[in-house]
Amino acid sequence: MFQRILLVAVTASIACAGVSHADITLERVPIDGSSPVLVLKGEFTRSDDPDQLAREVAASGAKLISFNSNGGNVATAMAYGRMIRSLGLSTLQLRSAECASACALAFVGGVNRQAEPGAIGVHQSSFSPETIVEGHTAVAAVQALTAQIMTYLVEMDVDPKLLQLSLSVPSNDMRYLTASEMQSYKVTWGSLADLSESAAVSKIAPTVVPATPQTTQTHLPTTEEKALAFVASYHDAWSRGNVEALTFLEKAYGDTVDFYGKPTPKSVVIGEKRKFAARWPVRAYSVQAGSTKVDCAETCKVDGIVDWYTKRDVGNRISSGSAEFSLVWDQRAGVIISETSKVIQTDKGVSQPVRLISQWTEQNAACRGGRGDLPETNAACERREVISNKLEAAGWCYGREGEYGYQMRWHACDSTSYKQESARSIASSAGFKKPDLSSYPAQGRLSGNTVMPDFKGRDREFNSFRTRIRDGMRQGPNFAGRYTLIQIGCGTGCSFVIVANNQTGRPGSFPRGGEEHMYLSLDFRRDSRLVAAQWLNYDTNTCVVEFFDFNRDIWKPIAKTEVGKDDACYRTIAENLR
């Protein structure tokens, strides 16, 4: 109960405060039956004095501190962190507040430290905009500050690799840490119970506060919410090992199930599930966010779309795709009484859980980019953690030793390193002779103004993409003198390309793109007719680079080479052909 009151009180204080402002202030948040919690607000500046915190702690008896700060002066933040440690304070950070940049250094001063996922942000340190520093002096200053931060992190029992992660994030961006990252780097330490214990005051003569309906009332989940929670648990369990998954399913079905339109005994349903689990022992199932619909009366019908990834234990065969599902749940018995599904899309030749990785990427972006006080931001962070756990259980890892920030991506945990893959792909293309751009010069330049396509007449087949085409052409030619190449997305990893003649206004199509040529990327110049196109060949699971000559509005293939397995398509054409 204390933990819930603590979180509510601190959240209320932060909600009233709004955005953090410059210069440090300290606010007391009273907690019934305990010492107050301090909330440190504002930016750390050179003039801020950590003794201010010591005086406030002495006056209030506080044992716990939280933050609403977007950073500031690094040295001052570390001074506050050392004061927090010397005072024996614990730190707590909520997602609804801000603790980013230098504030993260103050946070780790806590003896016990707890933070919600996405509550702590890190990035590179930078000079203030008004500071003018000569090059060599700047380098020396950065090196000195880096050494100071490294020493401080070790002093606070935090993994110094956190600094490497911070240095990989530009100063104009922010990387918000996941729960697993905070545990791995020891940014968080202890438990919320430890924080509660440290904040508690003497139990002598406790004040008894009579309960009121307002203080004891809790939210009771609706039947619809219970149904959605059950379906989530169902897919979570089916994504685990066979023993745990089948144990859950034994309790999840009624005695008779309308199984794909046919009344079927529970034993037969479980038998089918058991056969599937034996054939595909590695499984990951994740319902697409926003796809579920629930309708409850005497029973609850839940419809949605689920993305899956499964793998055989023999032959490494992989299955991936999306399916519509429909489950009818008897809320009184808590069991499934009807089940059906239909595959709507399958992925050919994939070697990765591409759909779950795509889901994770979308939720990660929403978690990192959303406002911390919005419920949908917290929901995105939670969904990201759930998907991450499923990917890890299926044998996929995020990032490798020595990789940070933009370098990190999902990969098979037992796969060879990125550098080894890169070396192999480069070696495989070493004998390939790359066509020279200067050998295919543009045959003319745009004279006059750009002419727009006739989307109502001659060019009506391109009408669906008229806005993207017009926006691209307005930027002027970027290829072969008087043409504009415009790449348009058609789904995750899917894109196609329009080539528009700025002289005549006539659009045309590029010969590669769509679902047949996923992860398409191009390399071209305005003064040349040559285009390099890189794409993933699902049939052979290889990354391909092709060169085309665009001569008199006709695409002519010039050269083609494989540059590695599917992972090679995550690198640029230049990297694969160097």
C-alpha cells in the first residue's frame, strides 16, 4: 500500500509542476505516515549548491528523492549525486517526469535506485550554445570530462559501458533506457520495497487514518479488459517452451471447442497443439497493436491480427507471417470455447522474425519519442518489453559486445559477428568490377521550369501517388540531368521507385521494388545515368546489388553481384562494394 501511495503522490507533484525550468529547486511531497519525498526540479547550473540539498534533508528528514530535470551542467549534477550518496538517499524516477542528460548522473547517486522503463535519458555531453571553444581546447576539455564521468560511474557502482552508450547518441537526440538496460548497466539497484523501507519513519505512535471510499477504491477491470488480458496471456504462453505452453493450454480450453467450425473435444484440440509444438518448438506470437476488437455479452469474442515466427529444431526451417484470429472466451469458466484463424500473409525465404522486429521498432520509437506523461507512451514501452522478451526467448539478441546506439540491431544470438559477416560479404564481392558513374554521363539538363504530370489524363495510373511525386519533383532533378527519382514506401521494408521527367512531366517506374525486392536502396547522381540498386533476394536469402543504365527512358541492366546474406542489406551499397 505504501508503494502505491508513494507513486501516486510523486506523480501528482510532477503533474502539477509541468515542464522543468532552469535553476534547481527542491519541493517536499508529504506522505502519510512517512517522511516526505523530495522532488528536485530544474536544470543543473554552475551556481547550484549541493549543500542546499543537505539542509533540506536535515530539515525534512527525507530519505527519498525524485527528479524533474532535463539535465544541465555535468559537474554540478555529479556533485549532487555525490551529496545524495553521502546523505544515504534513495532515488526514484517515474516515466511521467523528466530525468535526462546530466540528470541521469545525479540519479545514480542513490543508494537504492528504481526507475520506470523510459524514465532515464542519456546522450553525448555538449558545450552550451554561447560557449566558444577553440578546437584543441575543446578536445582536451571533452577528454577530461569523459574521464571524470567514467571515474564517477565507477564510484557509484554503475557499469562504465553506460558512458559508451551515451557517447553513441548525438547531443541533439536522446536515448531512453529500457528496464533491462538499466539493470544491465546497474543504473537501477535494489527494489521499490527498499525505497519504501528507506522512506518510512519511526513507527512510534503511528497516526491511524480512517479509510474512505475515495482512498480505498481501486479500478476493477471490465469484462472486456479481462478478455483482452486472457488473449494476451494466451499468446505469451504459446511463445514459451513446450512444457510451459502446453501446461497453460490444458487449462485454457473448455471441454468442447468449436475448433475451426467443428465441435471438437478438448483432448483433440490439445493433441493438435501438441503436434504443432513438437514440429515448431521455437515460437514467438505477438498481436499487432490496435488490431484487437472485443465484444462481450454472455461470452466474449476477441478478434485481431497476430504476427508469428516459428522455427523447426531440424533443418532450421522458418515460418513467418500474419494471421487473423478469432477466439470466444467464456468469462465465467475462464476458458476458450471457440477458435478459428486465417493466414493473411506469409514471408518467403526469411531468416529473421521480421514482423516481430518491426513491431519492436515501432513500439521503441513510440516509447522513446512520446511524452512521458501520456498513457499511450507507457503502453508502448510496456509492449516493447513484452516483444523484446519474446524475441530473446526465440533466440534473438539486441546488439553485440562493443556496439552501441545506432549500431545495435536484432540478430541471432549464436550468429557470427557483424564484422565477420561484413568481411565475408566484402570478400565475396571483391572480384566484382563496379561500373564507373562517369562512363554513363547524363545526356542533357533541365531547361526551363519543371513540368508536373497530367494525373487526370495521360499519367492517371500514377494518380494515387501524386502528392509524393509532386513534392519530389518540386525539389528539382536529382538524377540523369533532368529526372527525379522518388522512393515511396509500401510497408515494412517495402518500397518502390518512380522516375519522373522534369522536362516533360512524364512519370515512369523503376524495374526493382515492391515485395519482390525488399529493403531496396539506391545510389545515383544528377550528372550520371547510372543507378545502383540493392535489394534482398528472398529465394536465395542473399543481398544483391545491381547496376542499371537509364538511356533514352529505357532501363538497361549493366552488372549484378551478391554481396552477402540478408544482413548485408542493412549496410550501404558503398560499404558492401568497397
